[in-house]
Amino acid sequence: MLRKLGYLVIALGLSVPTWCAQRSASISGYVRSADGVPQMGAVVEVLGSAMQTFRVFSDENGFYSATGLVPGIYSVKVSAPSFLPSLRERINAKAGAALLLNLTLSTIFDAVQFAPRRPNTDDGDWDWVLRSTSNRPILRVLPDGSPVMVAKADASGSQLKGTLSFLAGAPSQGFGSVSDMNTGFSVEKSLFSSGTLKFNGDVGYNTGVPNAVMRTSYKHKMPNGSTPEVAFTMRRLSAPDIGQHNAQLQSLALTTSDDIALGDILELKFGSELQTIQFMGRVTAIRPFGSVAAHLSPDTVVEYRYATSRPDSRAEKGFESAPADLSEADPRMSIAGYSPALEKAHHQEIALSHREGGTSMQMALYSDRVSNPALTGVGEFASLNGNVLPDVYSGTFTYQGRELSAQGVRFVLEQKLNSDVTATVDYSYGGTLDLDGDNTQVGAVRDSMVTRNRHMVATKFSGTTPGTKTHWIASYGWTSGRSVTRVDMFNSSAGQADPFLDLFFRQPLPGTSSLPGHMDVVVEVRNLLAQGYVPLMGQDGHTVYLVQSARAVRGGVAFSF
């Protein structure tokens, strides 16, 4: 009996190490610049003992994954054009472990002096990074002569980032843009090396009480790759002029979200937002959202997405927070007979995306159902109207439309023309809201609305001019017929573009190299040609308009430190 027990112990002693050795480890994470911009195509090398080297590349989101690693101690080196290579040492990959290791690429300015960086994207109008000498990266030269940035594991834990922007609007001769000013700000602090606390907002002021939007969020990166986030948003808008029913419009929103990667194939993103508005009563809504993406190959993804809010296109232009008005952000609210209502939407789509070299393609089928759609209009009313919610800051008003039920298709083609210019073409076909006739009275707009299918073709060019460092975006969206809502209004793909002719520029000013930072000029123009205005006849004889996008001109001076 003892002999058999001894044989069993010996067998277990031989099999357990073998079983542990068969349980491979993995290292994955995101590659970003010091400004937090994801870096696509970065080379990530996992260096082990016995000359074991694994080489992988980051995708368009900056994500990399090295799997099938033998348990042991590794060093991870990442390199990309225009950056110094970065090195993380003594990474202990145990059997069966899935390590999350985010990597940061820095320039030579980060290594030798406190000098302003030149970010390659528009990540804020006033940007500074505060670091003490104890947490700055170390510049080291490897035996092969190549320099690398050796980052400390806790370097991100004491990083503080902030942005501050000043913008002003100009009148557009009655086409819906009034003179206004606003200030946006954002402060971001890394906590416990894997969490991020962020506080941002926007304050608009013209006449009367300022409008304000404040948002606080906390995001934490879990060891399994999950990234839960919770955010609290508060809005306080000035009282619209609707006579005896004047009231301050206040809203609160609590948002929770998470994203989880299941292996190398499935990626889940989900969350919800609880919105409540206090305005002539209280209105509350719960808005869930989520997506499931299946990575069939490194270059092919099938995704299902469900959304209840319109996407935000401001991030592409570097705006950190929602504007301090009702023109571009949720909650989208309207009134009918002095009764407030929130726009309620249900968007579903199935998309197939594929990348071939510098070309990315997407085909999608979608279905939309929108109740109480908040339509944008411009113009002034000489008398009070219980069906119109004016916005004194954006110079527009909101009108409640009829329910929209639409299905459609989308094709997107994105081509990297060179290292500085990207071109995108987007074709969409689907239902929109239109008016059944001309010279419609304002009081009869809702009853005269019909759903009509329209074609929309949008082209967009974006890039950075090498010599002047000008960051620019130019887009034009053409619709095949009259409509008061956009075709495929929940489009969040790379081809998403506002209707009609839009321009955006951010130009660094020359001659400011002697300053501790640099100065930029920011200019944004929407619907430059004032297209798509649908006239309505008001009860007082004045003509007002419904429009997909009101013409607006905004600009400001940005200081970066």
C-alpha cells in the first residue's frame, strides 16, 4: 500500500510541473502616446530568456496581444515612428495568467526637458501635463545602441492632465447662429496606477444666467481586461422664454458602462444611462446601450450594436465635453402643448468591417425607431408658442416631430492616402422625416410629417499639413431630397459626417516658440452654404425654418502647455 502511494506521489510530482508548463500566459494592453492617443501599427516585442522573442503589432485602437507565452520573467519593448522606444522590465508571467500591460510612447522632449509636445491629434484646446522629476521616464541606451524610455510601473499613478478651451460664435445673418461665448475645461488624474478620475465641463454665457454642464467620471482597469466606468453629469440651462411657464431647465444623468474581452474573439461593451429632467414637471428615462463584436480574423470584425442616444461627433475635433446648450447633446427634449417630452430612440445594426492594408471597409444594416424626435429649427417667434422650445444660447429652437420608423443600409470606405491625409466615403440609404407639402403652418407640422427614403453620400478628408502643422477636417454630406432629419442619424462609423459643408481648422501660430507652450487658432464652420432649410409659416406671419444642421461659425485661441 505504501509503495503504491509512493508511486502516486512521484507521478503527481512529475505531472504537475508538466501541466503548469502547458498552461501558457498572455500579455495584452494598449499602446498610447503621452497625450493618451492610441497608436496603430506599433511594434511590441516580448523579450524572454533563451533568446525567446515574440513580436506583435497594435491595431487601430492601439490594442496588442501576445499569447502562448511560456511562464517566466519577460521584458516588453514597444516602438513606433516619431517616438522613442519604451521598455518595461521584469514582467512576471505566471502559468495561466492574463496580464494587462498598457504602454506609453514618449518623445525626446519628455526625456530631457520640460518642453511642449506636439500631439498628432486634436486632444484639447489647452493642454498641459504635470510631472515631478521622480516619476519621469528614464532614457537608457541598450547594448545595440538604440535608446529606449524605461518607464516605472507607478509612473501613471501620479500623472495629472488638464485642458482648457475658449470659443466664441459669430452671427450668421439670421440663419441660426447667435453671438455667444463658452469655456470648456477638463482635469484628469490617474489613481492607483489602474484608475482614472476625470472632471470636465462647459460654461456658456451671452446674456442672463450662464448655461453650465458638469461631468465627473471614474474608470478602472481590471486585471482581466475589463474597464468599468461610472459617470455623473449635471446640466443647468437658462429658462426658455415661453411666457408664464418659465422655469429653469435642470437635468441629471448617471451613466455606468463596462467593456470585456472574452479571449481573442469576442468583445462586449454595455451600459446604461439614467436621465431625469426638471422642467415644468419631471421627466425620467433609462437609456441602455451595448455592442458585441466578434473578431473573425485580425482584419475582419462582425458587430451588433444597440443604442438609444445619438452619437457624439465632437471627440474627433478635440472637444472634451458637451456644449452648454441643447443643440448637440443629450438629453434631447421638446414640448407639445407646454408638456415636456424626451426623445426616445431604439437603434439596432449589424456591421461587417474589414481592413486590407491602408483601406478599411464596412457594410451595415440598421433599424431605427424614434419617438418624440427633437427637430432643430431656426427663426424668431413674435408671439409665445407652447409647441416650440427656444434656446437663447444657440439661437435655435426645438420642435417635436412625429415618430420615425426606418430601416436602411450603409457602406463606408476609408483610405489612408498618405501618412498625413485620410479620405472617407460614406453611402447611406434609409428613412427620414419630411413634410407632405409646401408652405406648412407651424401648428400643422407634426400632422403633415411623413417618412420618405433618401440617399445620402458623405465625403470627408482629414489630416495634418506637414509644414505648417495645420490639423484640418473637411466634409460634405449630400441628401437626395428634402428632409428635416438626417439619413442614418445613429451612424458612429469612421464615415460619420454632419450634413452639408463643414470645415474645421486648428493652426499653430508661428513665432511662439519662445513661450513655455504654444498658441493655436481654432475655427469651426457648420453648414457653410446654409443648405437644407425647410421654411414654415408661423402664426404671426413670420417665416421660420426646420433644418438638419443650422449654420454656425465658431472660433477661438488655444494655449497649450
